[in-house]
Amino acid sequence: MNHSLTFSRSTVSAAVAAAFVAAASGNAVAAGAVTVQGWDNGLGVAPSIGAGESLSVVKSMLESSYSDNPGLHFSAWGHTGAWYTFELAAAADTKVRLAPETAGVDFKPGLTVWASGSEQFDGGDSSPSVSENSDSVWSSPDTFNAVDPIGSRGTAWMSVGSGGLKETLAYGVSGESQLSPTTGWDEDILQGIHDVSVTNLYEQGVTGSMGGNWVELSFSQLQPGWYAIYAGGTDHNLTSQNMLLTVSAVPEPQTWAMLTAGLLLVPLLRRKRVKR
């Protein structure tokens, strides 16, 4: 079944009006505009990993929640994509990969990774004082800018407060590019792997690769701290699929050397025990 993510302008206006009413009554949401998802194996929404450890989750993702939905001016939709956070305990080369749970599935994934520094991303603020309107009159995060640096149009809602996102690091898109001015926030959503970081505060370089139905971002020396991921589909002509998201922190060369040395010692210790 093809999920259509189109809504009337009156629906959007009603949603925005409701937000203003909530603000006036003192019930405006200061955080939690979008919901952070839990990882598999009971790890919850805020796991911490170190070198040699990994996270994974299988999530059903809509075909155009990241981009390519004409009803959203081809921009991302914060409420339907998948949001995840994790804490890196120590600096490590780190890979973030999004691929189908079942090999050969026709899906065009996209994902973005941000740094939130010393605090976990709190889900952002969608109150009227923070939320912006896109060129299609949608307010954020009903649609938002998933690819440009923090501070660009469509990113205000996710960057406020101590739990806000500090820097957009990189994104990968396997579907077709979507270019300004067609997009809702005048962003260029480009096919391929893109390093969009503006400092080297959180990593020392970004590379990656992609295939027909998967994308992978590789961060050199990702620094200790909190990170956020947004993932979804980039082809409106396809259907939703179960996608496997993994985050892997690669051990440093010296750690590998210690592990290898330890493994080599095991048979020697066994031989000594046998001789005794």
C-alpha cells in the first residue's frame, strides 16, 4: 500500500491554531515535538556505547518521510520519520547504516546525523514562538529541513535549549535529489553522501557509501557525547518497509592489537594447562 502524506491547508491551519491556543493556556510543549524511539534489546531511547559496541533497531519506515513527498514540498516530515539518539562514551570511528531487514527489498532510504553535545536531544520545541512556516505554509516540524546546517530555515525548532541539536554532521540519500525552490525550506536534498558539518568539534571527517536500497555514513573519530539520527524513505512511488538501523563504534587500532594479542594467548594458556 502506498502511503500518501498529503493534507489540506485547512488541516494545517487548524493544527497551528491549536498550538496557539495551547500556548495561550500555558500548556505549550517546551520539548518533545517529535518522539525519540527506543532501540532493540530493551536498550530504550538513551543508550550509551563504547568502542567495539553497537546498537540496532528494526523499524517500519514510510517511503517518503525523509523526502520526495509532493504534498510536503518534498521536504522531511518530523512526525512520521524515525528519530533515535545515542551517547558515545569515548572517541571512536563510528558507522551509521540503514538497510532493509530483508535483502532485495525495493526502498530508497535517507538519514541524517546531528550532534547534541553533552545532553540528549529532547525532541525539539514546536510552540508558535519557535516553529517556522515552510514555503508551503506547513509549520515545523510538520515539515523540516533535514539536510542544512543548524541555523538554516526549518531547523529552529530542533535547536532550542540545552537539549537542542548543535550541529548537522552529515546525511545520505539514495533516492533522487530535490532542489530549491521546489523544496519547502529552499534546501537542496542531494542524492549521495554529504558532509555538511561546519566545524571539526564533533568528528574529524565524514565518508560513506550507498547502494540501491541502503546508505551508510562513516565518521572519523566521532567524539564523546550525544547524537541524534533521523531516518526514512526518499521515494514517494514505493511503499513502507522494515528497515534495519545500526550504529557501530569501531575499536581503535591499539584496542584491536590488544584483543588480537589476547586471542593469541588463549591457545598458549590452554597448552600449558594440558601439560600440567
